[in-house]
Amino acid sequence: MKRQAFKAPAPPLWAVLFLRWFCAPDMVETIEGDLHEEFLHQVKRRGVQAARRRYWLEVFGFMKLKYIKKQPLLSTARRSNSLLTPDMIVNYFKIAIRSIWRNKAVSAINMLGLMLGLTSSLLIFLWISDEVNMDRYHTNGPQLYRLMWRQITEGKRMAMGSTPGPTADEFKKKFPEIVHTSVFTARSKAMTLKVGEKIFKETGDWAGADWFKMLDIRLLAGSPETALRDPNSISISRKLADNYFGGVQNAVGKSIRIDNKEEFQVTSVFENLPLNTSQKYDFLLSWASFLNQNPWAKEWGNPSPWTLVQLRADSDVAAFEAKIKHALRSYLSINAKNAARFDVELFLQPYEDIYLHSETDNGEISGGRIDYVHLFAIVGVIVLLIACINFMNLSTAQTARRAREVGVRKVVGASRSRLTIQFLGEALLLTFAAALGALGLVILLLPAFNQLTGKAIALHMTDWNFSLAMFTIVAVTGGLAGSYPAMYLSSLRPISVLKGALKSKRSTTMFREGLVVIQFTISMVLMIGTFVVYRQMNFIQEKNLGFDRENLIYVPMEGRLLERYSVLKQELLHMPGVYGVSRMDYQPSSIGSGTTQVDWTGKDPSVNIQFAQVSVGYDMDSVLKMKLKEGRYFSPALTTDSSGYVINEEAARRIGYKDPIGQPLSLWGKQGKILGIIKDFHFQSLREPVKPLVMWFGEKNNYGNLLVRTQPGQTRYALASLETICKKLDPSFVFTYSFADQEYEKMYKNEQVIGTLGNYFAFLSIFISCLGLFGLASFMAQQRRKEIGIRKVLGATVLGIVGLLSHHFLRLILIAILIACPTAWWAMDKWLSGFKYRQELSWWTFPATAGLLIGIALVTVSYQSVRAALLDPGKILKSE
């Protein structure tokens, strides 16, 4: 009988393989042997299965750092070819420093251009960041909306942010989607506050009871439920609490007299509003107080305040908007019959969008400051792009100098990818250095920039958003600037380079010329744009508005000045330097109130015209120096004039009386006659056409502005007299005033800022472009030294040499001008179309700007050209 061979049990194969994989090679044999002996011992003691389980445990027990073999991250071959090892990065850095130092002039030009471009872009980024973050700090922001009023009259649509005062409370009851609602006057009106003997002018508004429940305005004292609930409640800022009462807790329960009329009780104190709040106020009065003072605000037919709603987070906004679209019809008595000629619709505007999207056109939200955000973003990119183009141009122009370096590196084994990274690294290093310089410039320029733009922007270096933006700008700029030079230089063939057979390709030359054309096209467009904006601003400043805004002073009337207006007027008229005195409830360049409740004999019932309206006092025509076309102005000698009306030419055209003087006219149901027709004057922005206007008698109103016309050169004396008399009639009155021409300029502050910034950016773009042109001219002069020497030996004049070197660039500039002219015409015509009254584009603007650009370019190039032309040909040819 054959004896069966004994087969000894073996450890688990996978455990053995696993041990061999992770264990250090010099230890694996010893450990494996020990484990095997232990395994056999355990087999005898506990059996095979138990011994195998224990074997696994023993293997895992050796997974300690001292037994694990050191695994290389990359294989030796791969590591040697890796492009981003620490050693290689250090090497790239050294080479980049050497290269930059070796080409100091070109590097300096590149760095200066990039630094200026980055400075502009960073300033623009800070401005845009400030704009887009306005009002976006409220927790309920995504659920907050403003009700917008869209009026459809005779097929025409117009929209505004005002709605009737009762809308907020009524809608809260009617629509379950609404969590909170609040009205808000959005007037930011300066009012006189009196606390004890302290009298100040502060800016305030009126708001509904839910205001503090909707917005993230931290209350330091009081509660959101009661802050603005009751009549004569006032909520003040921490600043006012400190100034008037010596602290937050001392303020609550105290009284403040507003405009010397009523006492308000401080019910709450809120933290000073953050800078990124568009609505600026230091105190809020309860809406209930506003209704007591202004009963008309309770009517459905008078849209005046904002109505803000906070919807439930799970609300279907589109469905809610559809529900409220015609919700006002029943309150305004609009039925199917009259809805065909006159209708009102409601729609929603997100609260966070109000600041940037404040303008409407044809009943839709059309833009606003968001247009400037887009414009500045484009300008920032353009200026940076010009700087990048400089870098590309000058780097590729250096091909001949760096070709040998590239050839040698390739011969000794450098790959194209390694060379690409090297050149990109140089661009990034230079951009990083330029960014550091740009940061310094931004810090220096920020105060002036804030003063120009009217902002309070601060540079927060540790802010995550700024750091990310800075990193992105530097990376994109460096990558863009270095991309083409890196690709082009790394593509050079070493054999051609080392044989000296390298020739500049036509495609490369054309690309470089194309970049120059792009640079100067952009510069030309910016120059024309700046010039057109400047002319339009001049046109606005010099435009005849139909009244004289020079030597005209506004004084808001309040307190006893209103009661004693006739005394005030008589005393002022006897003062030296005062030409005339009148009153008006608005300033003549900003009459914003309108109504459709104007009726006349024979009025077509299907016609529903929006008229502007304003109350005026005696002598307003002479004080404003307006011209009467027909009839007469209000006269104190005729008491019946108090029920009459004076209209403008546009109103007369819309009313349509053949002989309007003496014809009946009613405003808000108050019957009267047309006394006179004044020539049209601009009482709103020049972006708007002149609207029909009805002026009604308001000599004894308990509100409005005092208008004082001073004699030329006597304003200072008249102003002193004005202040003395005002303080004598009401010592508790804080005397404030403004000049009509300054108020008019404020209306176009945005355009003025745009124009000024446009000047700076146009100058920067031209300067950066010329930097590049200067560098290219220098390079070309150096490259053509031999040719210049030969030409001079053959009799060429200095002028001829200069012409030879300049005409090349002049050709590129002319191409840029040909491209820029139609582009600039299209862009500026579109911008000017936003003005109803505008300065037309003049044909001579284009050749004048082109001549200026050519002159600047020639001056830039001529220095290098003349310098090359004056060189000694003997020395040139000897050195060549």
C-alpha cells in the first residue's frame, strides 16, 4: 500500500502577498519566517482555521511605520520628467529672475504697463464690489419685494415704484403669501430735530410698523413689534442717541420735537446703518404719523410711498405676481369698460435689485446703475487687456534674443512643456511683482478715488473675496500675457535656431501688428467716448432750461417761517442784494409729482393724460426769470387768481383749447381758469421730455421752499441777510440753503463721475499703449541698425530714416482709426440716445481725435527713430 504524502498547512496566500507588498524589503523575509513558524505552532495548538485567522491579525499588526517600505510618489523616470517638483520650481524661479534682469528695459516697460492696468482693474473691482453688494446683507433679502405700479394709458406704458398708501395693510390681510408688509417714503428728508436746547438737522424717513421685522437692522433698544407701531413714534440711530441723550439706554422714552411742530417719543434705537445700505437715514418716524399729517396718503388714487412685502419662503413668486397683477382695479374703480383706455397693473421687483435697477422704460425695469457696473467692468478688462497685449508684443519681439537660449535648452533635453512652463512662470512672476506695486498704488489712490466716486470704499487685505479676486486677476493676467510668448518661444526648432536660420514668420509679425492695432483701436474708442461724454456734460451745463438757475437760492421752509412767510418776504425784499422772493413746493429743476385728475371742457373721456403739478407763490415767474407766452401770472391785486392756473406750452398743446386764456380747467376737481401759459422749461432731467405742467396757487401753503433771487455779485451779502432774518423770525429754525446751480449739477453726478473716470482710463489706456509702442520702436531700431547704417552711408537723411522707421507704426495706427471710428460712433450714439436732449455727434470729433492719437503715437516713436537716425554709420557697420 502506497503511503499518502503529508501536505503541511500553509498560511493564507493573500495575507502573505499583502505582507510582501507593504513591508520593507530588508525586513520582509525575517518577518515572514517568524510568522510562518508561529502559524505552524498555532496549527498544532488551535487548528488550521484559527491559525490562519491569527496569521491575518499578525500581518495587520506589522502595519507600522517602521515596517512599511517607503513608497516613492513617482517612479524615478517619472520624477525626473516631472515639471513641477520643488527643484524645478526653484529652477524656473532662478531662470525667470535672470531673464528679467537681463532684459531690464523690456521688463520695466512690461511691469509698468501691468502695474497700471492692475491698479485700474483693482479700483474698478472695489467699486463694482461695493455696488453689487448694496442692500444684500438682509437675511430675508431673497423674500423681499417692492410692489411696482405699471400704468397703461392710451396704449402707453409707464412704471414707477410708488403705490397707494393703503396697499400694504390691505394686501397683508388679503394674500396669505405675505408675511410682513411695510410702506416707506424713501425721501431721505432733512428735518429739524430739537431735544432740549439742542437743535440739529438730521435725515429721516417714514416707515410702516413691520419695518424692523423685515430688514436686518439691529435694534439696540426697543422691540421690532412696537418700534414704529404707534403714532408719534420715532426710532433713532445709535449716533443720534449718543449725540442727543448720551447713550442708547438713555434715549428710549425721551421726546424729540420734529420741525418745531410735533413731539415724538423715542421707542427704539437702531445700530448705525452699514455703508452698504442704499437708503440713508438717521431716524424713522411711524407711518401712522405720516397719515395724520398727510390724509391724502390714505387715498387709493395717490400712489406715493414704496410698498415692501416679505413673502413666505415657500411662496410661488410667479403665481403671486399673477394674483396681484390686477388687484388694484377694484380699489381704483377700473372696470372692463374703462380698462381699455386706462389700467393699472402691479408687479414685483426684488428688494436687492432696487439700487442697481432703478430705471424703467415702457413699463418695464430697464436699467440704472447696473449699466455703469457693466461699463466699468468692460473698461477694467479693456485696460488690463491693453497691458497684456504689451507684454505679448514685447515678448515675441524678443524672439531673436531668446531663440539661442531655447535652442540650447532643447538640445540638452528640455521638453516643450518644460519651456512653456518656464516662460509662463516668467510672466506670472512679473505679474505678481506688478500686482504688489498695484496694491501700493491702490492704497495711495483710494482716498482720491472715494472722493471722486462719493463712496467710502476700504481695502480689506484679509477679506476672502478680495484675496480670491486678487489671485484670479493675477493668475488670469499672467496666464494671458504669457500664453502666446510661451507657446511661440517653446515651439522654436533647435536646429534652425543654432544654425542661425531663424526667421521671423509672417504670421508672427502679423499677430504682433494685430495686437498693436487692437490696442490703439481700444484707445481711440475710449478717447472718442471721453470727448463725447465731455461735450454732453457741457451741453447739459450750458443748456437753457427755460429759467435762470444762476444766483438762485433755495431755503426749505419750516417752523414759523411758514406762518410768517409774508413778513419774511417783505423784509428780504428790502435787503441789499436781493432781487426777488417767491415760493414753490418743489425745486424748479425737480418737479416730480404728477396726476391724471386734470379736466377741461371738451376733454375726450378716452384720454387720460399724466400732468405734472406744482404749487407756486406770487412773483415766481420773475424770480425764476421764466417767459410768459400768453396771458399773465398770478397777481396779488386780483384775489380771484387764487383759483386760477398757469400751464406750460406742452399742457396747452395736450389740452387743445384754441384760445386757452380764460378757459375753464379743474385740478383734483377744483374748478378754475387758465390765467397764462409759460414757455416750456425743463423741470426734470434732460433724459426726460418736457411734460405737461399745471401750476396752481400756493402762497399760503404750510410746506415748500423759499426761492430767493440775488443780484449778480451780491450773493454773499444777500445770503447773510437771509440767514439773519430767518433766525430772527424763528430762532429754533436751523438755517440751511442750497444753490440752484449746485442742485442741478447733482442730478448729473453719475454722468460727471463717469466722464471724469473716463478721462483717467482713456489716458491710462493711451499711456500703456504708447509704452508698448515705445518698446517696439526701440526693438525695431535695434533690429534695423545695419540697414540704417548702410542707408546713411548711401546718403539717407535723418528725416528719411525717421520716416522709414515711423511709417510702419503709422500704418498700424491708421488701421486702428478706421476700425475705431464706426465702433465709437455706434457706442456713443447708443449712450446719447438715453438723453431726450443731447449734443449730436459731430463729424469733426473723429478726425480731431484721430489726429491727436497719431500725434501721440508719432511722438512716442520718434524718440527712438531720431536716436537711431543720429547714430554714426561707421560705428554701426563696424559693430555689425
